[in-house]
Amino acid sequence: MATVFAALLPLGCADKTDQLPQPFLSTDSGGIAIANAGTGQIRLYELEGRHQEDIGRMGDGPGEFRWLSDLSVLPGDSIAAFDRRTNRLSVFDPDGELAKVVTFQRPDDEYKMGTFVGLLPNGSYLFARPPQSTYSAPARVTEARDTTVYNTRFGPDGVISNIWHRQEDEILDVRMRNGIRLPYPVHFSPHAIAGLVAGHLVVGNSQSFEVRVFDSEGQLLKIIRRNWTPEPVSVEHRETFTENFSRRFVNRPASERRREMGLFESTTFEETFPAFSRIFPGRPDMIWVENYAAPGTTRQSWDGFRLSDGRWLCNFSVPDRLSIMEFGPDYVLVTWHDDLDIVYLRLYELIIPHD
């Protein structure tokens, strides 16, 4: 593997230290686009690492953002940027000029839109949104908690068209705390995953190694499966997971550390790990599925499948210190942190074996 691109990324965090630049994606013309939530900007780079320009800024006006959360490359090398706080999608042309703004209808039963999945071939927009109870005030959470993820289609004008597909999400444990019902995550529970690949909706629930492919009208085309044996969650896995979680609060006040660890220790664990973590598109006829990595695992492992017939093509792995952001036709885009916690971005050549 030869390194093609290496650049130091400015964090640009305005207020919150967790507002790191994300996501990353490559444009059809060979550049790199980075969404920086801390500054409300889309930063454009050449493959050699040279900074080209910044698009957008913090604000409420056209081409401005309050919570820049999702990026997508549209046909013609335009960049679509979604603002989760204002429910607004801004489309910029290849020259960085604002070309279109779509404000989406807020569903009556939904406080937030969810995640922008992408643009469908018919010009409509797809979002994966959790149920209303996910964002309810704690006092309104009930035992009958809905954890379904709704893949919702919106028309070109931003008006809801239909719920395209439903899938069950993570398992939650609803408990009483100080007289209030609160939802607690069950660690290592399966969760819903959705993505668009070549105009097809690809979804999966990681309870088993099964991925379903739907066409642009929501009709099931195929099911991709792989032999998979669930890995039991051991005592060592729990201890490693707990230790990693506690490190997040090393520099926090003692009262906050005790509170967070108290909440963490009251949650439960699944008996086995999920089958996979993420689904990424690759070249036009390929998808990548990330195998779930148990705590203490030193490498990430991905399986590549051909979309047209579901055939397994290859396995790809990287050290766990790298975070894969995107698979391209012949490259993989990754980030990592050095010992000083500085974020770097690299593009590696990806060689996929012939059939």
C-alpha cells in the first residue's frame, strides 16, 4: 500500500472538544472535503494535502450552519451538507457556490431529523431517523419504548413522501432513577445500520450477519449473508470495556466522574457481540461490512461483497488506531491520532483481487 495523501487537519473546535472535524469524503474530481462542526465550515483539500478553500460558516443564513453533521457528494461533483439543528440541506456546486437550499418538513412525532443517508435516483432525499421516544424528556419515556429506525423519504421540496423501510435498533433497558424512567443502553446490543450504494438502500441489523438490499422504490432485491458464529462476551471483555470508558473522565471533576461511572455500572451487557458495526459503499458494485471488534482487539476487519450477486470478494484489515472514513473504487480514506492527539488524514491505495 502506497500513501497517496497525508495532511495535518486543523481541529477548529469552537466550544466543545468533541466537535472534531467529521465526516470526511472525497469528491469525484479527486479532492477531500471535511465537515468541521466546530466552525461550521466545509474545508476542501487537494489530494496532495494543499488547502483549497473553506465553504460556509456559523450562522442561520443561506450557506451557514448551526450543526454541520453530514456530507454527501451528489452527481456533478456538488457537495450536499446537512444541518441537523435547522433541518436544512445546502448544496454547493464544484466552485463552492451555494446552488440550492432545501428545508425539510419536521415530522410531527419527531424532535430531530436523524441522519442524512443520501440522494435517491428520483431526486428525493433519504433519512434514517429514530423514533420520537429517543429524544423525549426522561419523564416521558415509558416501558413500551420504540427502538425502530425509520428510513424516511422526503421529496425534492423537503416534504415527507413516505416511510421507506423500518428496522429494529439497539436494545434498551428502561429503569427507574430518582422517580424518573430512564433508558439505559445495553452494551454490545445489535443496532440498525443503513446506507445508500449505487441508488440502492442497504440495511442490516447486526444481530446476525445479514444485509438486505432494496431498490429505489423500496422493493427487496437480495439478501447477503455470511457464515458467522457469535462471540461470547467474557469477563475480560467487560473489564477492558469498563477501563476504556473510565479513561474518558480522567480529567473531569471527581463528582462528574463518580456520576458517570455510577450510571455506567448500572447498565447491563449482552451475552454475545453483534455481527458487524458499519456498512460502507465502495466502488459502484461493492459494499464493505465492518466486522464487530471486541474490546482489546488490535485490528479492524472488513469484508467486501459484490452488490449485484452478493458474492464475497475479499477481506481487508487495518490497525485499530486507524479509523476508516470512506472506501473508494481503488482507495481507502483513514484518520488517526498521534501521541499529541493531533488528527491526521491519509489516503491509501486499495487493491481488490479479481474474481
